[in-house]
Amino acid sequence: MTRNRLLRAAAALLVAALVVVSPASPAQAHTELSRTSPAARSTVAEPVTAVTLTFSGLIKKPGTSVLVTGPDEVSYSDADPQVLDKTITQKVKPLPVGTITVTWRTVSTDGHTIKGDFTFTNRFAPPTPTAEPTPTTDPTPTAVPTTPPAQSPAAGATGSDDGTSPAIWWAVSLGGLLVLALLGGLLLRRRRSTDT
């Protein structure tokens, strides 16, 4: 009898131990963040093009997000995060100098949502873009004003030095000749009348 009681007591203790230990096992199997690049609380002096998070177990892409912000509280995340097995890769734009905060959220394969954040210090200053020199263009040649060619006088209308027209001189001369002819005619008639 004593032996049977001991066996029963041992079996009861074993069952109780299994009941106590078994709920803790899934909790210990939860996926956790193992490491990051850049490392948490580290200082980097080289350009960072992406932030990488590696977990202890497999994770799902749906529900995964990574927000990378600078000291100006502006997001520098570039596009959506890429998930491969246990790793999340988040591309980033050129980061400003100062403390960079990474806030992440994902879902493990057992359906549990896990999230967290970490910081690192960036000492690499992105180069400032230099203004490209504008090409110099030849100035547009200004049109040189051209003087119109002197108009040639019309045929038969040659101007005199005093600005009077030659036709006027012809008229005056012709008029003078007519007056002389009339005077001559009158004088000739008087002579004939006196002769008779």
C-alpha cells in the first residue's frame, strides 16, 4: 500500500509540474527582436541607406510597419518595409544629423503583435546639393537701324539749287518771249502806220 501511495503521489506531482510549466513554454517561444542595424544606442558616421531589424522567429509582412524619424520629427522612411523570414528592411532617405528614432511593429507567425522602438545617433551630414552653373548664351544681336536709300529724282524733274522747279523757269521764259513778241508786233504796226 505504501508503495502505491508513493507512486500516486509522484504521478500527481509530475502532472502538477507539467501543468505549471506548460503555460510558460509558449510565452518563452514568443518572437522577439534580436538585433538591429544600426545597433540601438549606437553612433554612426557613415551614410545610412536602410534600417534592418532581425527577430528570433519568423514574422509576417501584413501588419508590419517601420517609422524612421529625425530630430525634426520628420519621417525619413522610404517606401514600404521589406519582410524576409526573420528580417525587416526599411529603406530611408538621407538622414539628418542627430538622434534618429525607429518605431516598429510586426506580427509573428503565431499571430502575436510585437512592437517597440530604439534610437541611434547619426553623425554623417548629407552633402548639400550644389547649384549647377547656368549655361551662358550669346546675347541676341540687336538690329542695326538702316537708313533708307536716297530716292532718285524722277526723270525730267531735276531740282535746282534754290529749290524752284525747272518747269516754272520754262513758263517764265516762255511768257517773257510772248510779251516781247507782242511788243515787237505793236512796234511794227506803229511804224507801218506812220510810214503810210
